[in-house]
Amino acid sequence: MTGSEVSPSFRLAYVPGVTPTKWVRIWNERLPDVPLTLIQVSAAEASDVLRDGGADAGFVRLPIDRTDLSAIPLYAETTVVVVPKDHLVAAVDEVSAEDLADDLVLHPLDDTLAWDRRPGLPANERPATTADAIELVAAGVGLLVVPQSLARLHHRRDLTYRPVSDAPESRIALSWLEDKTTDLVEEFIGIVRGRTVNSSRGRPTPPQPKGKRPAPADPQRTAAARKPTGKNPRSGSGTPKGKGGKRGKPRGRS
């Protein structure tokens, strides 16, 4: 394959917590001849995978270095605190960062939440991953504040989570290398943005043949068609209703 040939497949990276199922299904319906390959990457390595050509596009967590990457923000996630089911937090519907002030709150190395000031008491060591932090929460070591999708991803029966009202949100974006905005990347952007198949940036549709215009009407025939026929439209004939063809003589008086 030469460098000028288009790749026969599309490689899509995604970070934990993102579920690309809906967009993949639409892709398979619209481009059944172009296989889409999913590549799961950590939030920290997502940008490097795009820069190194390991994927054509990817779902990333903002912020990222956008020096050479384009990004379309898609949605923001609710931030939650993961706690054991017997914790006091489990008894309420929502908490604030201040409510966690006396709890040990874990801070994994792969955390992407941009805190001005992290809630709770800091742990002596940072877990390597969110999955490791979840195990520590289950062991009763501390609590964990994460985007809701990660709490769902690492769901355990002995744990639950509650929204943190004043915590920063995690934003998900579609990103790709700016100078590699190929037709397939544009196609996927259209799918994510909800464009239809026939939209202006969708796949081009072949032009439809133009039909012949009808010949202009003959003005004399048109005028003749508009002439009155002399028939009474109510009676359906040219003879006035109730009168014969000839007028009879009046009778004399007797």
C-alpha cells in the first residue's frame, strides 16, 4: 500500500468510561465496507496515541494539549464520590466537597479532574489507577471522587456512589490530529454530531438525472379551452329550461 492510498479501516480510540456503541453501530450501517476498529487507551496516553498514528480519532477527557490536535467537546459528566454501602454518605442523595472534609479521599495517578483544592484528607500514597483506588475503597481505606461513568464501569455490589454538587466536571471530546482530517474522520465527526446521510458534509450522493421540461402550452388552444360552450351549466343543455325549440301562437279569447 502506498502513502497515497486510503486506509481500508478506521481506528477509533476511547478512554475508560466512554461507551462508543451507538456511534459504531451507525458507522457500520453507513459504511459497511470500512471496518471500524476500537482501541481502548488510558486518559493519559490518548493524546500520544493520536499523535503517533495509532488511531484516526479518539474520545478523550479534557483538558488535552491542543497544539496539533483538534477537539470537539461533546458532553460533561456528573462527578460522584464512591463509598462503601454502610458509609454515612450512602444515606443522602447528594454531598458537597465540604461534607468529605474528615474522610480520607484517594487520588489515583490517572485522575483527570481539575481541582483547585481537593476535598478530604490526602492519603500517604496515590494509587496507580482508578481500578486500584476502587479496591481500596472496598477495603475501607478511603473514598474516591470520579466521573460517574467510571463509578459505573467499576461497579461493585458492596459500593455505591453519590453526586458531589460542587466538584469539577469531566468533559469528553472527540479528538484527532489536525493535519490528518481525512474523509473518514469527517464522516465520523458527522455521525457524532448527528448529521444525516444526505447532509452537506455526509457522503456525496450521485446527481439525479434532470427530467425534461414540459413543452409550453399553445396559447390558441388555451384560449379555446377557456371559451364558454353556450351550455347552461345547471341544465346541461343549450336550451333554456322550460322552453321549447319554437314559440307557439297565443290563443284567442273565446
